[in-house]
Amino acid sequence: MTSKVIAFAAVLAAALLLVGPNAQVAKGDGATVVDDFGCVIIPADSGLPVLLVTDDSHAVQTPQGNINFTCDFTFDPALCPDSKAIRNKGFLCGAYFDLTTDTKAITDCTEGTVHLSCQVNGSSD
């Protein structure tokens, strides 16, 4: 299986998990806010040798269809390569059924955390 197929499968899985059974949805100032949904980051994007899954997540969808979301993952720092921090950006990320490359992942090998952020421009259809 090629890395592009694996990446697409992971994005699809993340899109399907986006609003899970524990998700909390609220409307505020015309925006929809969703917390605690399932979120996935693949090894190529985190820089780690494992797939990470979390529900420590937050998303805001504006009335214009823009979606900004963040996910915070934890992992055993022993999984990190020799670097103290790994930064990736511009990788494919899915939010609902939209995809974007306006993305950033910061892996902190000292703390054992990954912070993922994705921004989908809903008006770019």
C-alpha cells in the first residue's frame, strides 16, 4: 500500500470519527462549536512511528463554512526520534467532508505531546 493510499485512509477515518458519541455541539454567535470528537494523526504528519488517536479536540465552524479545529495528543516520549521537536505543515487534513493543506502539527518530544491544527476555507468550493 502506498503512502498516499494510507494517508487518504487515515483522512477518511478522521472525517468519519469527527463527530463521535462523546462530541458536544453548541451554537454561539452564528458559529457551531464541537468539542471532544475523535481525531487521528498519522505517523507521517506527527513524525512518530505510531498512529495517534484522541478526543481532546475543539472545532469551530463559522456561518460561512470555515472550519478551524485543533487536536491534542499525548504519547510516550520514548517513541520520539532524537529531536526535541518535530514540526510539520502543509499536509492533507480532513474536517467533515472537506480537505485542506492549511495544517500544522507540532510534536514536543520532551513533553510527549502533539498539537494539530487544521483550517478549512468553506468558501473555496
